[in-house]
Amino acid sequence: MISKTDIDLAHRLAEVARAEIRPLFRSGLDSEAKADASPVTLADRNAEAAMRKLIEAECSADGIHGEEYGVKEGVSGRQWVLDPIDGTTAFLAGRPIFGTLIALLVDGFPVLGIIDQPILGERWVGVAGRQTTFNGKPVRTRPCPELDRATIATTGPHYFTVAQGDAFMALAGQTDHKRMVMGGDCYNYGCLASGQIDIVAEAGLKLHDYAALVPVVEGAGGVMSDWRGEPLHAGSDGTVIALGDPARLEDVVEVLG
């Protein structure tokens, strides 16, 4: 389903985004507030524009869904989903734990995903039916026999509604919460794929926030779903669970539900 040409293009998309982002990191760049009050910078816009230009030149029949420049409809049943800087707040704070997210969806389901950290030079690549790689080497999630031994992560409590926040804290209370990770955006999912985190739970995410993460996590042996345990796709509700050990899915869904 996914060709070497698709994978090579995804890598080149990550490279052109890196070229736009790296010179602006820790440069004192200003930001603007978007309609949802989230920040956006010239680095976000330049990186997405560069990726869109490459896709339009080489895959003109494919659709594009980008955080900054919206949706271009395609006719192929394929859609590239782009988040040039997932974690703009971290980027503005000079913290290299943001990432560029690149996904390819076929009929609404993610089949290829890249998490690229342009400053550290770190790249996770997930492809349906293949082992996830980190800088070219295979990685795997780790087993988690019990919830009370799990390390849990989320980007921040302010992304939850009150009810969602209560549910998350109920879940965190059953984990090894003294090691709970706050902050990290997409970087947490890369760490989960590499076996350093066990659970990530979030809410309020959009397609460009989660599409690339699914092939990365699942290709490393983990599982991703919404808070009801349903697979993620283009129409999902924005609640997201990532688990390194799929055996814990029922436990987590029961607490969050």
C-alpha cells in the first residue's frame, strides 16, 4: 500500500521543514495568536508552505490537510496531513521537544507517519505493516504488566475540559504518578514508541495533531485509540490514548470512561 516513493517523499518533507525551522529556533521570533488563541510563528508558516509546495509538485492528485493553510481536496483517496511545529509553545520557549508531524492517510486512516525533531536531529518513522524506526534503527515499546507501574504523560491540563481532567487524574492516580510527565506534545509519543513512556492520554486534539502518531506508535508494538477504545481516523473526536502495551487498553478505557 505504501511505496518506497511515498516514504522517500515523507523524509524529504521533513528535510524541507527542518531547513525552514532550524534557523529560526531561539532567534527571538515573535508569535501571533490564531483564532483559537494558540500561537503561530513564521517558522510554522514557512515550514508548512515548503512541504505543501513539494507535495503539490509531486503528488498533485493527493489532498493536503495542514494546520496553518487548511485543506486542499484531492482526487486520489490519499491525504497528506501536516503539522509543521507541533508544540509551538515549546519552540518559542527554546525547548527542543516540539516536532514536525507528517502523515499520509488512505481513505481516512493513517498509514504512514513521521515525528521529526529538527533541532536534535531525531526522527521516528512509522509505516503500516512495518517496524517503526528511530533514526533508521528499529524501536519497540515496552511491556507494562500493571497500571501502577506505568509512566503516564500528557501535554498539559489546560487542554482538558473539567470532566476530562478529572478522568485523566483518576487514571494518573492508578499509575506511577510520581513519574508523570507534563509537557512534550508529539515528543511523548516518540518516547513511548522507543520504550521510555507507557501511556499518553490527551483530549482536544485535531487531525494534524494525531494522524502521524498512529503509525509510529503501532509500528513499535503499541496501540492508539480514542477514549472509548475506537481506532483513530480522520473523523475521530480528538480524545487520544497511546499505550506501549496493548494489554492495558481495556484498563485505561475503563478508567477514562
